[in-house]
Amino acid sequence: HGQTYRYRSPNSDMLGILVERASGKRVSDLLSEKLWLPLGAASEMSVTVDMEGTARTAGGMSMTPRDLARIGEMMRQGGTANGRRIVPEAWVRDTVASGGSHEAWRRGTMVFLFPKGRYRNKWYQMGTPSGAFCGIGIHGQWIYVNPSDEVVIAKMSSQPEPVDDQLDLDVVAFFEALSRMV
């Protein structure tokens, strides 16, 4: 831990299991109570479960692009939405501004995507002057947040490959260019 960044889906699945055990609630119920309802989501969210009924938190959450953008806007607003505090401001700041190790990131396999990047709490900090950060999902799902330019972009896709490095580089360039146009 802390030496070399490597995203591993089973770690995200284990996090879901730990959250359920610690809270005594299903991930879907906890997300509904603590995030979805306070966020003012317009549509339902679903969480895929495995054959044992365990939430698949590494890649089994589905929502509309508009509601995904609401999550990005809440993060851009420091953890607030609809005039309500959803997540602690200190957690947001640690996640997207000050947390994560650039050295661990630099030794990892995704440095090509964000050469000055970091990773913290399931969010990628891009290391750009704009303070942009993002969430990246399997098969091309993205949420991009650029605080300086007040831009949030939700991208839905169904890429044939789970990860496409060249396409990811193009997506990042597109998001950055689009932000500058606003």
C-alpha cells in the first residue's frame, strides 16, 4: 500500500462488502439514504449483485448520465447539493485536491494518462492547473469535473474493450478542450 498505484477491481468489491458489514445495510440502501435522495437524483440507480447477493461495487452500478453528472457537480461544489451537505468538505478536499501520492501514481501503469496525476478514494486527480479530476468506469464510463472552468461531463459508452488506453487519451484531450470552450 502506498508504493505503486494499481487499480484492482476486487479491492472495490471488497470495499462494498466492508461498507455493508460496517453499516449493517445493503450498499443500495445506504447509497439511497446517504447519497441518492439528498442529491435529488431524478432516476433510480441499480447495483448488480453476484450469485450470493453481494453488491458488485467495482463495476455494477448503473444510473442515468444526468444523475452521474449530479454526483460530479456535488463534488465540484465541495460535497454539497441542493443547499445540503452530502459528504464532508474535508473528505472532498482530501480526495480531489490534496490526497493521494503522486510518487505511487508515477510508479503505476496509468501515468501515461495523467503524468502529474494522483489517485484517492476512487477518484483520479489529473494534476492539471484547472484542478480537474475524474471517475473512470469500465467500458468507457467517465465523470469529468473541472472546478476552474465550472464544467462537469458525464460520458456513457459501451466500448468493446474494458480499457482502451489510446481512446482514454483522446477522451481526456476532448474533455480538456471542451472545458476551455465554455
